[in-house]
Amino acid sequence: MKKYIIDRFEDIYAVCEKEDKSFIHIPKSKLPEHVKEGDCIIENKDGTFSVDVNERLERENRIREKMNHLFE
């Protein structure tokens, strides 16, 4: 199972960061509806993609904690 973070959208592609910090272009048509920048997506064994909601929430919490420490 491969995980990616959606960095941005360019034309018909989602530019996604791989776990090794490199980038891959995935056609938006292959992704679930309503994905947005910052979402964590999982490539399933059958080639489909799903959103990992728990991973997104954990990332948002880590970022929020870092921001709080910066501005304390």
C-alpha cells in the first residue's frame, strides 16, 4: 500500500508527494471526489485511491502544535 500527500493541482493532475519526498503526478480522474491539497491518499492494491482521513487529521494536529510553539 502506497501513501501520498496531495501537494497541489496542476491542470488535470494532482501533484503528490511520495513517502521518499519525491513527487508523482496522478490524474485527478483517478482520485476520489472532493480531495483537496494536504489530503493523504492511499493507492489500493487494485489501483484505486482512497483518502486516509486519520492521517490527514494527525498531520493537521502536528502542524497546529508546531505553529502554537512558534507563536507562544
